[in-house]
Amino acid sequence: MGGKSSTPVPETTPFPEIDLVTAVNAREAHEKSGARGSSQAVYEMIEGQVLPDKTKEDEVLAMRQKFEHTAPPKSFPWNVLLARFKEGRGGMKDVICVLKLIVEVKDFLLTPILNAGFAPNRPRTDEKPVYIMVGITGAGKSLTGNWMLGKCVKKVKIPVKAVKRDEDDPDEDSDYEEEKTLIEVEDADLLVGQDKFKSMTFAPNVVEHDQFYLIDYPGFCDTNGFEVRIGMDLAFREMLDMVKPAHVLCLLPIKSFEVGRGQATADQLDKVKRLLPLPGCNLGAGKVASEQNSCSWMIGITKCDRDFMKNAKEEFSDAQTWLADHNFSNVVDINKVMFSKRGVKAREDFLQTLLDTTHTPVLPMECLHEDSKEAFGNDVALGCLTSDCLTVSDTTKLANVLRSTMFEALLVGESAEELVVDAEALNKKWEDAQNESFMATTVGTKGTVSWDESFKILDKELVKIKNKNRCIQADSQNLLNTGHLALESRDATIGELCAHTQPGIKLSFANSESNICMRNTAKTMELFREICVFMQVYHEKGCLRGEFVRELKEQSDRVKRSLDAAAQDVGFKNVEDLVDHQSTWAAANIGATVTSTCAMVVLFGISSWACGVGMALSLVSGAKLARDEWNMRCVKDKLKEALTEIETTVWTLLGHRKKLTKIEEKLKSLQIG
């Protein structure tokens, strides 16, 4: 595989305790109302509706039944893939399904390759060449493949009835017979055309011939959504690493040169050049493909035959000229050699020419090694083709989905339930204390909130702050040391996708993590301002002596200057400017429907303990407490400790974001526009 191995989730990594009460409740209420899922609304805003596809659903089910006892265990049961083809985009229940769909598409497409005996990171034991046919659906791959396999392909003329209009008398028609030419394949290995073709439109066909392997790869430019296209491209690159060296034949139907004045052909060839860069192609990061790390492939023009169209010879000549103008020279008229009078010899010569004039690299793409280490991590493992192979439009759509707050919400896991309980319990305790404290006149009277109880709550929240701080510091240190995102350890699917060394994919996650980081920073700074306010409240209620307030004020001023410096380090005027910009990192571009039903969620859990500390401070300040020196000093020390933790947290978060920015810049340099 062209990338580093997927990073497993460490058992000791603390999972973020995220404040999702509003988001979870809103989403459940929305789903129970019977309205269309907000996640589906997000996807349709990004790319439009994707309809069910019964043909592909049946094919996935057939593939599962065929290989369920031999395929890798993780390949099954392809539930997300089946849901997509069964229900269209309505089958996507949440944003994580989008990520799982990409992985399941890749696994599905690689299943026939693996079952043919090919495997990642394992040298091949035979010397049979591997021929791969690519092209859009309907390009004639199955027919060409059967001919390459030595099957008898012949033209058959059959009589058909036609109607001839009498020009002298429009009311008089006469029937007559004319001949129509069809192509017939005897004992086909690859299902063709109107025959059983519909049952094999999505999975690769792998056929082992006595002298070679032939792989019929499914049609490019699939219309089942950007997630499916991304999965297909990742599978193609991974397949090339398994079968290297590969000899690729790109098939183009002659009619594609007429669509949009050749734009359809240009789009198809651009797609193939991304997947199989030719010498001189841009590899990203200022690197250009050389003879050693580039590909060479053949273009076959199909359906260009005088028995099926007029002026076939002239049409092929025009297509050849168009291709030459676009720097493509290795071009063959498939129909001409397929129906050549030379018969078997013509096929053998064609296969030899395909073998001699095409290749893919067999060694890692070392020219991108250092850039890839900076972008994907120190442990990156390069494949024979590592350059960007995904279209910008597809990865942009993925990035837009990840900007949804729904994506961040789904990273919380089971901790959401715990948080709901904690929040409700703390809220009830706060309300009870506020109500009963008015009846209390002396310390120890029933209903009074004691200093010990107040400290217990404060201590609990301070422990949360420290734990979250350690989690943030661990994530930041891991990013610094390895180049792995925090998101990669939060979800195995994210880790697997980032392992493919595709800049557009990791950039999407890096942008999302950067936005989460900045919202966390803004939330932490709001907590800082809240504590400063409560310092004054404590003083007014007689819970803090003046000298303690002055001491805290001095520290808060110093922390404020430190936080301003941290904000300036990442391009803001001060902390207020950063907090004012927090809406910049929200998912407003996804649409009002989504942002109104999903609360702001954070990766590292800042909002949860910010809320908890605020309620704890309110609990203490709202109660009647004894005014004694020791307890006042304890309050002061705990507030100073909180300020110190906040300062550390902000610097760590902004340092994390600064490192992310460098990674994002490197990823952008590796992207091919």
C-alpha cells in the first residue's frame, strides 16, 4: 500500500469527554420527528442527491457470497456500502459512515485482487505480466479483454426489418429487410454488453491466462458520489503496489472525442494521468516525474469500425491528431487489430507491444520521501506511486463534510452518556444549594453548603482541567514527534485513511482538527474571563480577602499578557480578537439546518470542564460560607492553579495549531490542482 501503516488506538489514550448534550438531544429529536436526516441534507448540499443502485447492490451481495470464506475478515459485511446502493445517500446515517464507505469501497474492489493471489508488501512469486484495462463504463473493456484472452470475437450480420418511406406518396410505407452487424464472443470470460454485463459493473474482473493476468478495472468517473470515487482511486493505487509492474491499457470510445469538443476525453485522460503520472508530470512539492518513477500506458480507441459508424478511418485519424496535440503518442485502433486478417498473430503482436511499451514503477517514489515525512509522519511508507491521485473536487467535498459539527460530535463515543449524568447531577446540586442557602444563617445549619463540599466540587473540576491538559499535551507532543493527527488516534477509520499518503484526505482532517483546536482555544479563554469575573464575586461576598484578590489579579494580568502573546503568535491581535473569530471555525458554510441542530463540539473536551468550573464557582459564590483565613487561602490557591492550567492549555493548543499549519502547508504543496 502506498502509505504508512495504520496507527492503532493506544489503550492508554484518554478519550475526550465532550459536551454533547445539546447536540445529541437535538439530533435524536430531529430523527424522531420523521424529517430527513440532517446528515443527508449536508451531503446533498455538497454534491446533490445520489439515488439507490439496485444493480450494484446485487453485485455487492453476490461478491460477499462468493468470497465470504476466503476474503480478509475485515472486508465483510460491507454494510455501509450496501446501505449506499440500497438507499442512496439516505443510507448514510452519520458523517462517520462517509469515511467507512470510502474504506469499504476500497476493500470491496481489492477483494478479487487478493483472492487472485496478490498481496500488499509481498513480492510476487511468478513472472506473468499483469495487464490492466481502465476506462469509463461502456468503453468496451469486456469485449477487448475477451479478445486479449484469446476468445473468438467475430462480427455477425443479422437481418432486421426496416421501414422505407415512399417519397412520392408519404402515406405509403413499405417494409424491407436490411442487415445489422453485431459482435459475438464465444465462451466469454468477461461478461459483455447487453448480455450479462449489468451484473459486473462495479467489481474488478481478474482472469489468469496461461501467459498473463488480465484485470478489468471498473469504470472511472463513477456517479455514485465522491466517497465511492475516492475509494475506487485508493483501491487502484493499492492494487498497483500489489501487482507491480503493471501494463495499463486505457480504452476510449471514439464518440468521447465528440462530447464537448473533446472535453470528455480530456477529463478521462486527466484522471488516468493523476493515477498513472507520465514522464514530466507534476508530482507535487515542486517535483516532476522522471523516467524511473513515472508510468507509461497505451491508449486504445474502441468502437471505431466501418461496420458500426461512418467515416471510421477519418474519425480515428482525427482522434490520433487530437491525442498527439495533447502529448499522447502510444495509440492503437482496437477494432482494427481485433478484426485484422492476421488473426491470432495480430493479437500476439498487440500483447507484446503492450508489454514492451508500458510499465508502472516497482520501487518506492523516493523523490517525495522527505516531503511525505513532513506531511504524513516520520513512519510514512512510500508505495511505488505516492503522488496525489484524487481529484480536488472530490477531496473538497470530503473537507466540507468534515467541517460539519456532526463530524466532531461523532468522535465522542460513549462518554456522552456519562457527561449527561454528570451535568444533570451538578446542575441539581447547584439549584438545591441556591434554594436552600437562603434558609441558612450559620455554618452547619441544614441546607448550608460547606467549604469542604465546595472544595470537593472545585477539586473535581481542577482534576478535569489537568486531565484534559495532559491529553492535549500528549496529542500535541505526538503530532510534534510523529506527524500524526490527534484525530488519527480517535478513530481507526481516520487513521486508515490518513495512511494512504493522499494530501487531499489528510488535509481535510488537518483542517478539521485545526478548527477544533481554535474553538477549544476560544472556549478556554472564555473560561479565563469567567474565572476573572468570579474572583471579583468572591471578593464582594467576603469569600476572598483584598490582598488575595490583588494577588490573583496580578497573576491574571500576567496570564492575560501571556495569552495575548500566544494569540499574536498565531496571527491575532489579542485573546479578544481570537475569541471574536471563533465563528470562523464553525460549520456555517454547511447550512443553517445543520448548525442549528448541532451544538458546538470540541475534540479535547474544553467546554465540558469550562461549564463544570463555572457551575462550581457559582455554587460556592451563591452559598453562605464561613469567612475564615484558611478557607479563603484555599480558594485563592485553587483559582491560581486554574489560571496556571489555563495558560498552559492555551499555549499547548496554539502550539498544536501552529504545527498543524506547517503540516497543512506541506500537504497543499503535495496537492496537484
